[in-house]
Amino acid sequence: MADAILKQDRNCWRICRARRVGFLVDGEAYFSTLAQALEQARRSVFIIGWDVDSRILLRRDGETREFSDRLGPFLNELAARNQDLQIYILDWDFAMLYAFEREPLPIFKLDWNTHERLHFELDSRHPVGGAHHQKIVVIDDRLAFVGGFDLAVGRWDTQEHVPHHPQRRDNGHSHRPFHDVQMMVSGEAARALGELARERWQRAATSREPVSLGEAEENGWVEGAEVAMEEVSVAIARTLPPYAEYAGVDEVKQLYLDAIAAAREIIYVENQYFSSAALGSALAERLAEDDGPEIILILPRECTGWLEETTMGVLRARQLELLRAADRYGRLRVFYPHRDELEDEFINVHAKVLIVDDRLVRIGSSNWNNRSLGLDTECDLAVEAGGSEAVERAIARFRHSLLAEHLGTSIEEVSSAVREAESLIPAIEKLQGNARTLQPLEPQVDPLLKHLVPEGDILDPEKPVSLDRFVEDIVPAGEKGEPARFRFGKGTILILLLLAAFAMAAAWRWTPLKDYLNIETMQAWAHWVQASVFTPVILLAIYVVGGFLLVPVTLMILVTVLTFGPWLGFAYAFAGSVLSALAAYGVGLFLGRGAVRRLAGSRLNRISRWLTRQGFFAVMAVRIIPVAPFTVVNLVAGASHIRFWHFFGGTVAGMGPGILAIAIFGGSLERAVKNPDPATWLIVAAVVAGMALLLWFLRRFVSRRFSPEKKGEGESK
């Protein structure tokens, strides 16, 4: 077909026939269906994931069954029961950043202590900074699952997403409501995914040859699982970053761009992120057209955690600003799922869904961020109607089922509203207003963060990091005609210092060193210092050394106040913090701006110029709203050649009120614990309120200082 969206070797790897296709929405449906499918496995099971946790429960209804409900024992029992069954689990060899989110030492639980035919590998064969993000399960090469779900903690939920669901717990911890989608396929499409899984396994686990590819079978399905489509073609799109001898593949990105360009009436998106400039620009072009499609984006209300909210959240806000500026005809709507009873919680939208008109449905692992388009491994499935009215009806019904879930209504009501309105946006707006509904997403970003957070290609890179290019950027080249030679200069020293700083920050969090970072242990040391005749000298030295070792400065301040009392503690903590800042500033000043330029090129140079231009207020701002570790800020400030008095004054003005609040509050809290009478707690409440008001005032002052209007004035001078 001339106008087909799916084109093999352009935007997909394979287009294969699927006997049946089903959509599994939310964890209860996926996990229980997967458990039933695994019980039918005869020859091979491949589980490919970003994360796999052997402790999660596949079924949570409490019924007694032949097999365990917990994933690890469940798979072990499957292998033990069937002597012909081989099970292969390939998990990303994750970065330490995710260490606390994952199962401790999974290789011991999923390899050494399991059945000999249950094979487990951690896959580290990816570029620097990349991740293996595919989520694939293939059973006997006749049934396969692809989507956003990992077999990991925090994924299970019902479609109701009720608050405080008693079964929404993993490993003793409850988690927020979670929305995700998986596609289920049988026939040739499943066999092709089996081939893809074997290819991944062979790259990562050269010591174990997987069982050979099975024959295509037509009868792979789970009893009771709904069939959405039959006898359709399914496309498999991948992202594979270039690595070692393997070339890169960007089918995921190309299919997104082709699908957006082909849309006539509706582009419906559910995704965890939205930070891709390429996809944002493609949507903006369609919004600028006189007669382009409606665009509905369903995103989470917030990014998960403070770090993501201050990085990916800022990048998302920027993309949404660009779309709203392009939306001259009012065809854009951005929503988040809302339920009144959740109060301060929110539904974590983790799905990766794209539906174009009634023509194409796409489900997979890829996010609308740069990483998914070129740096991480991804796998998506897509079905195109190709003129089939039955497939068009199935695609429309699936989209309406998702909207019905979010709007707290039925598929029939959504379909009826769409028919009456002859358009999707008016239909959604007609059905809004229930206790469970879609709310407009209006992200609020602190103006200072918006100004400080770098562009998406830094925080969310699309291409792998080249170590050779990195070295070229930071190591001066040789004279013309001579080969470049490594020079152990100031730039190298700054690099090593910053690398060491981040390594120490990781060590304090993830190694046994964290046991020393508690108030009791540090207070014991502080009492020893208190008994010395050289207390002021020792204490100030501890602040300086602790700063370079990335010991949290707030913790040192609190321990000092609790040990020496509010007023002497304030004096020591204030002097120590300022001295620690000045020490790192001095090192940065010695290394100089040239080192900063070689370290990070134009991006850090822009931040350097901003620090130098804004001076006192810039330093004050990063003390009140910290955007990087204390010592890293001080090193960069010194290397930026910001004036000493601006740095000193900004540090005093930014840190002084906070340290004073800790001094007053810390002492009052200790007295409240020892003497818990109403009067003391009233004092604590007043102090907390005063501290909150002071911090609010300072943040408001700083935000106004760095509002877009002020920013423009500063840059025009």
C-alpha cells in the first residue's frame, strides 16, 4: 500500500503475521496472564528486562495453586517440573544510581541458588551512559509480550488505581498507583521476537548457547485472555545504540516521526516522559498546520522523585511550552490522570502508547525522551489497519478503553461521546469532572531551575558518549603537525577532583560508609572533639575535609548544633560551612577558567558566565535552591572567576538564615523530645512555621530575581 506507515528496513525491523493480538492494561491483567502463559511453557522462556526482581508476586488474589506466586520460586518450580524447559533471564547490569531500587545481589538469587535450567545473566554490553530498556517475554516462540512492564517492584496495580490498595505492595513496601500497557502476540510475530531475544542473549552470555529457535505455532494463547485482533501484521521496531562491532539502529525514532507525519485526525499519546526535541518539533509542525490533527498527551502529573522532577520535569516543561506556542488552532490537550481520593499521591503513567487516527497502534518500551531514540535498547510493536475496518474498530476501541479508565466511565460512553462530537477533544471535555478524571497538566517550574538546567542533549542524550571525543574535549591537543599528547594539567586535576567528588557522594550512599552518616555516630565524634582544647581548630578542619569528601553539609550542621547547643553550634556551623566553601572556591580559583572550558566546553562556560554576571545573587540562589553538590558548586564558582566578595557575600546571605533556623529548630526539637510538654511543642511548631516562611520568602525573592524578565534585562546590558 503506497501510503502505508510501516515500512520494513526504514522504521521497523520485521513485519510479521500475528495469529492473535491482545492488550493487557495495568499490572493485575498483565501479571496474572503472564503467570498462566508461563505455566503452559514446554520448551523455552526468555525474559528480557530493564529490571527483574525474583521477590515480586505475579498473582495477589490469595488463592492456593500448584506453583508459588513469587516470581523466583515460580520459575524454579517450572524448571523442576518440566525437564525439557530452559528459562533464560537477561537483566540490565544496572548503574549504581538504581542500586536502592533493585533486588540486592540478584545474581545469587537468580543464578547460583536456582535450578540448573534457569539461566540468569546481567547484560552490560551497551555504550557508556546507556541502558538495556527492552521489556520482552517470549514463551516457546509462539507467544510473546512486549510493552512498558518490567517484572519488578512497584508495577502491580488494578485498573481502578484506588488509594492504599492492600495488594499494591512489594517486599513490605507500598507504592503509588501505576498505569502501564503490554501487547500480547502469537504466531510468526512471537517467533521473530524469540529470534530477537536470542540475539540479545548471545551478545551478553557467550558462555551459554540458548535453545534453538522453535517452529512457528498457531495455537499459542492464554485461555480467557481477550483477543483484540486476529490475523494482522505486526511490526517490530528497535533502538540499538552503536556498540563494539554492532551498528546502531534507530527504527523507534523513525517510526515515531513517520507516524506523527501521517496522522490525519488524532495523535493520542501515553508516556512516562516528554523531553525529546525531535518528537516535540514534529508535533509542533502538525499543530502549526491549518488543518492538522488533534493531539492528546497523557503524562504523569509529576516525574518520579526530586532528581527527575528537577531534570526531566524541567525538560518536559520546555517541550510543552514549545507545543503551546505552536498551537494556534487549539488542537492540543495535555492531561494527567486524577482521582480525588488519592489526595497528594498521583497515578504514575508508565505506559508507552501511540495511537494515530484509527489507523495505527503502537505499544512498547520506548519513552518520548532522547535516550529511547538512540542511546538505550528499546523494542516496540505496532499494528497498522491497512484499510481493514475490523482492525480500525479494534484500534478505536482500545483508545476508548484507555480514556474510559482515565475518565472513570465506560468504553460505550466514550464511544458515544466521540460519535456525537465527531472529535476526540470535545468528547473528553464532555466526560470530564468525575472524581476520577483527566486534569489539564500545567507544570510549574521554578524560574531558577528553568534557567540553570542545561539543554536536553546533556541530561537526556540521544547518542552514546564517545570516550575518545571526551578525551579530545578535555585534553589539549599537540602543536600543529604533532600528535596530541596527554598533559597532566589543571584541567585534568579538576576532572579528577569532580570525579572523586561524585564517587565519594556515591560511596556515602551505597557502601558501608553510609553507616557512619547518622546523627548518633557523628555526635559521638563531635563529643570527642568537644572535649579537646583545640575544639575550634579541629571542628573547622572537619568541615573543610568533610566538604571535600562530600559529607552532607546539612548533616554536619545539625550534629554541630545538637552537640554544642543552638548559639555556639550556630557560630561553629556557620564558620565551618563558610570556610569549607572558601576552601573549595580557592581550589577552583587556582585551577582556573581554562580548566572549566576543557572540562565541559560551551555548556559549563555558559554557566560560568552566568555565575560571573549575576555574582552575589547567583551564589545566594544556589545556596537556597541547591542544584548540585555543595563542593561541586564551590569548585565551579572558583574556576568561573566569580569575584571573591560576591562569592563570600552570597554564601553568607544564602546559608546564614538556613543555619540559624537549624540552630533554633534543632535545639528546640531536642528539648521537645526530652521534655514533651505542650508548651515546648508549641515553640517547635512556631519555629518550623517561621523557618518555612523565611525559606518561602527567600525562594520567592530569588525566583523573582531570575524571572524571564529579569534574565532578559541582565543579558541586554
